Amino acid sequence: MEETDLRLESSLWVGNKRYRAVLTGWHFNWTEVDKKNIDKKTISVPVAEVIGVEEGRVEILPQKSIEDTDKDFTVFYVKRSSSGSSYGLLWRLGRTQFSCLSRVLRDQWTKHLRAALKTHSPLRPNRLLVFINPFGGKEKGRKIYHSLVAPLFELAGISSHVIVTERANQARDHLLKKDLTGFDGVVCVGGDGMFSEILHGLIGRTQQEAGLCENDPAATLQPCPLHIGIVPAGSTDCVCYATVGVIDPVTSALHIIIGDSQPLDVCSVHHASALVRYSVSLLGYGFYGDVLAESEKHRWMGPLRYDYSGTMVYLSNRSYAGIVQYLPADPLLSSPRDRTRCLSGCGVCSRSTERLFSHSSDAGSLYSSHLSQFSSDTEGEWVSVEGRFRCVSLTCMSSSCPKSPLGLSPSAHLADGTGDLILVWDTHPLGFLKFLYRHTSTQDQFDMPFVEVHRVKAVRFSLPPEKEEEAYEEIRGSSGGIDEEAGYIETVSRSGSQVSLAETGTGREMTKEQKTTTPFLCGLCCSKAPAVSVWNCDGEILPTTEILSRIHGQLVRLYARGIEDGAAMHNCGEENDKCDSRYTLHK
């Protein structure tokens, strides 16, 4: 239907002021009219951002109240406000109460508005599976959901099945084994740990049903049919911040209600033909791995343990030998140094979708073409570097957070099928401190002689032969030998998650007990630095050093639309039609 197709128009009153209200195909507008019948100001709300329509005078938040009147109706919609930072907009529940001249006219308006919602919001969820982590963050997950999110879901007519988790990996196991028929999406009320559980559960379930093996690095993974919604309620909410721009439960709930859809790249991490873990934000070796390992010793400190551990690791002045091989992405498509931001309606991600889907009729073929290309890549196309590194990092998104508003890689994209590989070579401690400090500012952290950044499709990491043997001996000495008969290994997780893997008997893996006694961080007085670090995979310690990581383009979809920016929305061109879908005030 064209924008000019008129559905309904009449005079309505808001308080003592008269408005000329117009419902067109895509927008609901109301314009204040003075006593001389002259238009003053217009408020325009996209139909897609109308949350609900109720008869009478209704209030939802902070407490529900209903005043049943024959000639009144209330419209709830998305209303944006500044978050106080450079990027990200807060969404609030806008509410306007209209009065009509008759009950018949009131019924006409409610009927037409509800019909318009069904027509122009086909992706809105009707039934959601909700997991609440009652232990994450400040243990406010249940309160956040029941006081802020549930009333909004009820207003929008969304039914939900709520599960309050009682153990680690309960959400993952449920998604892998239980019947999910009838659900449109899965919502996690928690932090990055809970999101990771749901991510692994949904990806694993999808591949099981497709008869695919996740352990094969070149497997054609199928995209997940269910969307994931994130209601932030954890100690770390990096994924929410990097995809929405703010950490706010109401904003996230409204994105879920209107059925926003943001594709997201996922990195799979493999070792010896076995899947170790999936990652969407940070896969880091060296500094970031050491910080996580050290912070596990000081969990009693709460969130302060990360600052403390970061300081201790920095003062330890460590670097690690390694061989990094990477498969470069096409430099003509985008660059990690092009100083662009992946914002709502990102052109790079949109063109990537068009490019990958252009010769396909279904979503699965996107991954067939992408991964078959990986399988046919020759060794000559891989780039190899060797040396000592302060840290090696791979990220599929900017990995921004409140302390680092631009993130590890400010120009990384959410859905372009690539990751950004950041290599920080061994350097003077003050130089490395400068690199770390730049993450908290707008300065270019890559504009330093000891830092490299590459846009890649895959990464391999291995130890030099001499360090490999040294690491093996170090583990033997600290654990009294390695059990060659062990049939599996387990990842060490902050949330207690465990992933069974096939062990090859090379001596490069470490059992849970061995990792407990291995002195990765021996303190400032340590006479001998450890030969190897550990991998930090989205806040979890990986059990192996040598890995192969792959980027799977747009493997999952979130109830989000990317980070909105006021200036970007104001200056957006014709290429981004979504920019018109916002609450506007014209004077």
C-alpha cells in the first residue's frame, strides 16, 4: 500500500487541544490545530513502531491502571531519547490518550490501528520462550523481567513461557532437547554468559535437525530459524551494547516487541577436528586471556576483579610466542581502518547480504557458497606471521562497552561475514599502556607501529615447535604428567559450562585439574614467565592453545536493528529506508 493511501482521518482531542489525526498506510500522524484552523505541529509515528492500542485511558508503566471510558482510546508507541553517549538511543514507551466525539468513531480508530499493525508488522513475535538467570549481575533478573518487560509483552499481545534457570547450561540443554514448536523466538534475561548458552543451544539444535556435524570446520552450518532477544541483566552485557547501543531493559524489550531483526556473524573455534566453542564478540590470547584467568582467582571481588586483574597482568609485562595464519577478506568491500561505524541500516552489511544471497533462493545456500569458498581456498592464500605478541584478538563486532564506547575494533561489522584480527606485537610497557588507554577514547588505537589489524575470514594459531615442547614440559612439571588415556577435555567456564571434545593425545590440551594448578599468572615476583597464555572466548577460558577459527556470516538473528545514531538518522540518504521509521516531531 502506498503512503498516500488514506485509511482514516478525523478530529481527535488530547486534553483540551484539538488534533487532526490521519492514519495512512505506514504512519499515524496527529497535527495540532488552533482556533483559526491553522496547523501548528505534527507528531508522526510509524505504524511498525506502535506497541499497542487500548480502549479507555490506560497506563502501563510503572503500574498498570485502566479508566474505562466510552469515547477514549490510548496509543502506545516507541519514543526515542538521548542515552547521554555518542552512540545509541534509549527507547521509551510513548503514550497518548485520545478522545473522540462518539464511541463509534473510537471503535473505528482502534479497529483500523490494530489492522494496520497486523499488516505492517508481520515479523512481530506472538509467542516467546524466556530464560531468566536469577544469579547474574546484581541478581535482579526476575525483578527486571516481571516489573519492566512482562507488562510490555502483555500490552503487545505476546504470550511467553518463562523458565528461571537453576543451574549452568540449563537453557542450552533445554534448547537442544525440548520441543520448540510454536515459539517465534528465544529471550534471555541475563548477561553475556546466558546469551552464550542460548547461542550454543540454538546453533546446535539447528545443525542437529539438519543432520550436520558442527565439528567440521568447513561444514555448511544452517542459519537458526528462531530469533534471539537480549534483555540486559548481567555483570557484562557486551553483545547487547554492541547491537543496540545502550544497556536498558525497556529499550531491548521494545525492539523484541516490534520484531526488529539484526543478522549476526558467529565465529566457530575448532581444535583437532572438534568444535571448542562459538564466539560473537572477543576471542583473545595473551593479555585478554591472562586477565580472565587471573580474575577467576578473585571472584569474591565482584566486577572490580577485572580492573584489579588487568592491572596485575599489565604489570607482569608478558608476551607470548606464536604463529598466526589468517585468510584475508576482500579489501575492496571494507577495511578495519576505513573509520566507518556499523550503525542501524549499515550499508556494508546490507551489501554483504545482497552479495551472498544474490544467486540463492534460500538462506541455507548463503552458507553453502561462503563455506565452499573456504574449503577450496589454497594454502597460498593464507598469510602467516610469527613472533612474540602482547595479545592476539579476533572479534566479529566492535565489542564496544560503556568503558570502551568505540570498542576493540570500531569499524567492525555485525553481519558482513568477516572478523577483525588485531595483532599487538611485543613492545615497551608504556607503548602497550598507550594502546590500552586509547580504547577508552576516540583516538585510533591501530595507529601505532606495533599494532596490526586485518579483516579476515578465518584464523589459525599455533605455537612454534620449541615453545610447543616447552609448554608441554611446563604442564608435565606442574601436574605430574599428562594422562594419555583421557578421552575428552572440558572448557573452563565462569558459568560452569562444559563442552566435551575429542583429544588427540598431543599434550597441548589441559584437563580441568591441570589448568587449576598451571601457573599462568605467577605474580609480580615470578622468576619464570609461563610459555603459553590461554584463550578468552567471550569470557570463557578455552582448554587448548592451538585453534582454527572460522567466521560464519549471518548465522543467527537478534531482535535488534543495530546501533541508532541521531546524527546518522538525520543525515541518512535514500539508500536507508529504515531511517524514516522513527518517531518524529515537526514544527
